[in-house]
Amino acid sequence: MLVLVVGGLAVWRIRNIFGSHQLPTYAGSMSEDSNKSDPKIVRYEIFGDPGATADINYIDDEGDPNQIVGATLPWSIEVETNSPAMVGNVVAQGDSDFIGCRISADGVVKDERTAHNVSAYVYCFTKSA
């Protein structure tokens, strides 16, 4: 029993001697604002013959799909995001033989396409809007 007490006391003393300095910690040094990017405006546009309509699907800033049925052209929507990058995707099918789409981010066109055919269908896609 005496050996255990002496051994325990020796271990305790050695730990106090060699483990006495405080190790640096980085807990709490993180910034409260984990998202430091500036807001970005992503604009989706669908255009075509004046008075034409289209069924439109697009991805919002949360990555969720949205659908607009029978939108009068031209149509557009702006999505604001604080994310450093956003996948932009818009598809549309119109009731005329011409339709186009455009995705821009902060005024810079990222993708633009047009289609000429019966019940024209078009899509625009960008990985870093």
C-alpha cells in the first residue's frame, strides 16, 4: 500500500513539474461573422416575342427549385446571396418559336442562350454566379 501512495505522489509531482505550463488555446478566437463575403445579386432573365408566355424554373439562393407557370415575357428576377459562389440555373419553355435566357451576377453576364423552334425551350447554367 505504501508503494502505491509513494508512486502516486511521484507521478503527481512529475506532472506538476513538466506539465505546469498552460498550452495556448484558440477557442473563442474565431470571428463571430463566419460569412464575410459581400452580397451578390444574381439576375435571371427570360426573353422572347412580346406578349409570349413561358413556364420557367430556376434555382434560388438556397439551392431550392422554383417554378413560374405562364409568365409573360420578358421576365426577370433578382436573387441576393451572401455566398461566395452560387450555382445559377434557369430553364424555360415558351409558347412561341423564339425564347432566350440570361444569367448575370453583379451586372456581369455569366451565360446567355437563345432557341428558335416550335414551343422553344432554353436553359442557362453557371457554376459561379
